[in-house]
Amino acid sequence: MPYYLLSAETTFSAAHVLPGVERCDRLHGHNWRVRLTVRVEEARLTEGGMGVDFRVIEDVTRTAVADFDHGYLNELEPFREQPPTAERIAQVVSVRAADRLAEAAPRVRVEQVEVWEVPHYRVVYRPG
Ligand SMILES: [Zn+2]
């Protein structure tokens, strides 16, 4: 079955510490980049031929990281039990985005979340 993948990106600035990881165990920050990709089946396009308005994806992506921006990630609720690695950030964004999309755009689902810690280091999370 053919399907479409639609993406939107946002960025945020935040600090973190990764205990036990050389160099990363010191307080430091990144300008993180996040891309949310959603999937819509061919048969589920609107009559107008759209999966979902890009602005919806962008808004969902921004909202998912809003509390991260200019924050210290280790102190935020999602990362109290687990260090804020790029992997865990991607997973949290995926869960938050899925919750929002269930209401805002039920015809699409989260395909993957990409998180760049620096421009040349990227994690891809697929909720499956
Ligand atoms: Zn780091």
C-alpha cells in the first residue's frame, strides 16, 4: 500500500549532563534540531489530496519540545528517571506527538522522530 511521509522541523536550545559518559558528564548545552515525520496511507488522504496540513505537524513538533527550550533537561519530568540522551529526547517527542496527533490529525501516525545533537550527530527513533 502506498503511503506518504510528511515532516516538519523545529529547534530548541537546552543543557544536559550525561553521567558516566566521557566529556558529556560535564554541564553543557546544544542547539538541538528535531524533525517529526508522520505517515498517512494513500487511502486516507483528504478529498483535497492532503494527509495533514504541514502547519499542524510543525505545531505538534514545537509543542512537544516547548518545555525543553532554554531548560536544563536533567531536571525536567521526563528525564528524572533516565538521562536526557538524544535517544530519550526522540522517544519523549514521539510519545507527546502521538498524543497530540490522535486529536489534531487522526488520519496520520508518527513514523519517526529525528534528533540532532549537533549538525553531524543524529538519532532516528521509530515507534514501530
Ligand atoms: Zn550533550
